[in-house]
Amino acid sequence: MAYVARTDRPAEKAARYAEVEQEILAVLDGEPNLTARMATVASMLADAFDDYFWTGFYVVDPAKPTELVVGPYQGTLGCLRIPFGRGVCGAAAATGETQVVPDVHAFPGHIACDSRSASEIVVPVRDATGALIAVLDVDATIPAAFDAVDAEGLGRILGKVFAGA
């Protein structure tokens, strides 16, 4: 399916997430490859939200199951590896909980992959069995760019795309 970038998206954040969710699901319909699914989600989310500065996945490394390795993303150079429990991504991986960080500079142990990042949301990604396979990391250059609406919208999209929820 061909995808055309949109410039007429809803201004209201929840409506925008609902719209991009339907677009992502349509584009990925029938695509089984995990890398293709992650690359598509990162690309389409980055395109849909102006505040998204860095959008991508850190994947659980099968050879080192307590370490994340950079996966498909949109943005500047990302960190290559992140241990569970370190930084915002590592905290999401270790706890299994979405991390909404309004000020990354106030987050203990924040890893500054790009010094322009000011706020961040990281959402765990699970497969159909419930196993953690990755985290989705989204950074913004403005403080407090993310909230519960982002957490709910991203969580719903990731559940449908990767766990078949």
C-alpha cells in the first residue's frame, strides 16, 4: 500500500493517534517481518507528530537479554546499546512500565544520546506471548511534550502492531 504524508492531521492529540493508528495498521496489514513493522511504525509516527525529534526502537538483544540494542529509528544518531535499568529506556525495559519524562535532565541516570533532547516517553513493546521484545523511545526538544494521552495512544498502537491486541 502506498503511503502519502499528510498535512491535514487533527490538532487534538488523541484524534491524531487514532488516525495514525488506522494508517499504520493498513500499511502493515499482512506484513510479518518484525524489522519492517518497527521501521514503518517509527517512520509513520515521526511523520505524524511535529514534536517527535527522535522516534525509534531499542530491541532486546537475544545474545544479551538484559541489554537493548538500537533498532529501526528516525532521527539523529541513537545510542547503540543500553543496559536494562540505565536511563529512561533501560528503566522502561527493567520495570515493564511506560516512562513519561517531562525533563530528561532531571531523570536520574539519563543517557544523553543527543543533547537537544528535553523530554521523552518510552513504551515497552511486547509480543503476543507478553514477552518484552523492545521499547519504543520518542524524544522531543521541548520540555513536557508527552503526557497520558501519548502513553495511551502509543501503547494501543504498539499492542495492536506487535501483540495483535
